[in-house]
Amino acid sequence: PQQVVKAFRSIMGEKEENPKEKAYIEPENVDVAADPVVHLMSKTALEKAIERTRKAMESAAKELNFIEAARMRDEMYGLEKMLKEKS
């Protein structure tokens, strides 16, 4: 047996080549500290920022907002990496 392959058409009648190509793909390198101020923070300020981010992550997870919790987790890991580099 062989699969039948048909062209996809949207509601408006336009032909779509491959709808899977339009899927969202998260970028590999997420720039955690786009704000230049973060690079100038002291160790104690970074530790406070990490703790605030951890609390926000836990709050988002309790509200079942897992996408936001994952974003906070990634940001927290980036801040921890910066803290290690400052040490």
C-alpha cells in the first residue's frame, strides 16, 4: 500500500506546500540577558534576581502555565551561569 498525498488548501483556497514548515521552533540560543544592565550586576544582585526568577517559575508552575515556567527556568539557568562566571 502507498499513502495518498494531496496538496493542502486553506479555507481561502490558497494552496499550502507543507503546513508542518509553519510550526513554531524555539531558537537554540536564547539570549537570557538581553538587558545590558544584567551584566553589570553585583554577585548579591544576581543572587536576588535568581531567587526572584525561581519564585516566579514556581508560581507559574502552580498556575499550570508550564510554558512560562520553562521560560523562567531557562532565564534562571542563564543568570546562574553569569553568577559562576563572576566568581
